[in-house]
Amino acid sequence: MYDQLRPDERLIIDAAKREGIDLALYDTDQLAWDVTSTHDGIELADAFLQRCMSYFRSIHVTAALEARGKPVINSFKASSTCGNKLIASIALSRAKIPTPRTFVAFTQEASLKALQQLGYPAVLKPVVGSWGRLVAQLKDPESATAILEPREYMHPIQQVYYIQEKIKRPERDIRCYVVGDQAVAAIYRNAPPGEWRTNTARGGVAENLPVTPELEELSVRAAEAVGGGAFGVDLMETESGFVVHEVNHTTEFKNTVRVTGVDIPGMLLQYAISQVKA
Ligand SMILES: Nc1ncnc2c1ncn2[C@@H]1O[C@H](COP(=O)(O)OP(=O)(O)O)[C@@H](O)[C@H]1O
Ligand SMILES: [Mg+2]
């Protein structure tokens, strides 16, 4: 299931050809579904890899597929948890996974109160979003006000203020890929010059990181905490060990495949097949 065929989806198509897997491509632009009927003649595959870039599109398509009894990687439960950073932070902390201290507030005034408790610098994030977009550093009350003010003129989802302690970390973070109950590959993402965010979409540079038992244990626990499936777990290094700051449910992997040589697309396909009900 896709909305755009990125290089990552093309790698999945290549892996399917290589392994002789019968892969059907479903362009969600073309879907017109009667979700109240199971007799609309749409032929569905045995299992689905959900690859829509749009979070909103992906969870709605996944809900419709699960209603037809089809396994979807990732499930509605996991994607709707991961796709909202606040719900994900709650799931991680309930599972006792080390994660940055995070507040939610709904007004500028309450956000400044939260910031007083968290201290500066802090980080403001949209609850739904990726690639580091709108992820901003709040350095003091003045800059916090300047950054919060325009959000009042944005979509109401941008007025769910997700405010987090800024972690003291090296100029990099870690992305660890979990498929089922295994951490299959990991990379450092080194921040590009002049940028504190490490997203490869912002120029962050991927570097192979052999998976250690500590990294695997924490990443697999984080994956389980959001409902299990296949994920890109984002972690940061602190003086007292790793913290998990995000679990991504529709993950890009082309840079990781390039630097680690691990066949992530092949593993995703095998995992989807393993979920087909007997
Ligand atoms: N609490 C934090 N402390 C320090 N750096 C952070 C923190 N949260 C995020 N970052 C940096 O910002 C990047 C984007 O944040 P993230 O929560 O992963 O959102 P996105 O979904 O946009 O990737 C991270 O990869 C990391 O480099
Ligand atoms: Mg991220």
C-alpha cells in the first residue's frame, strides 16, 4: 500500500523480484472502497506492508484492511500509537522505557509553566510529523513565545504543545531497525554542519553501528511497547545510557541498507509473509 514510490519502496519491489515473492502494488490514490461491505470485488493480498507516507492516509487504509481480516505491517494499534508522539511517549513511559521527560500543554501560558519545570533549552515538536519538520529548540522564555505564537494560527493539531527536555547528547543519535523480535541493523545519524537535528532528511549522515545486546534489548522492548511489528526506533546516548525518543512505524531505510548492507526490505517481506494467517 503506497501513496508515493520512494527509493525505499523500489528496494522492496527489487527484493520481492529477487526472492520470487508475488508482490502486488496498491496505489492508494486509486482506492474507492465501500468499507461497509465485504463484497465490493476488490481483490486483496494475503498480507500488507503499509508504506503510505501520509500518516492520516495510512491509518485509515490500515483500519479498512484489518476490517477485512488482513494482517498489516504495521497494525492500526501500532501505527496510531507511533504516529502521534504524545501517545507514543505515554506508551514508552508506561512500559518503563527510558524516554525524555515530556509535557503536554494547550496554551502559550501553560506551555511557559511547563517550560519553567523542564528548564531551558527544551524542544517543541508537532505531535504528528516527521523528518524533523517544525521540531524547534526553545532557548529561553522569549524565544519560546516567538515560536509558540504562530502555532496559534495553524491547524489545531499544532496547538497540542509537546514540550520535551533537550537531551545532552553527542552530535548524533541512533536509529535501530526492529523486525518482529529482532534488532536487525542500526546506524548513527550524525548531525550535518549547522544543524542540531540528525534526520537524514535534513542532511544527517548515516554510519554503520553494529547492534549491541543493550541496544537490541531496549529497541525490541520499545517496539513491543507500541504494539509490536517492524519499526525504526530512534535513541539518544546520555551519560546514564540510552533514551528512546521516537518509534517510527513507516520507516525509510535506503541509507541504512547502503551503509550496513543489511537486506531490510527482504526482511520486511519475510516478516509480512510470516504474519499470514494459516
Ligand atoms: N529531546 C531531544 N533532545 C535533543 N535532541 C532531540 C530531542 N528530540 C529530538 N531531537 C533531535 O531532533 C530530531 C527530530 O526529532 P524526532 O522526535 O525524531 O522527530 P521527527 O519525527 O521529526 O524525526 C531527532 O532525530 C534528534 O536529532
Ligand atoms: Mg525521528
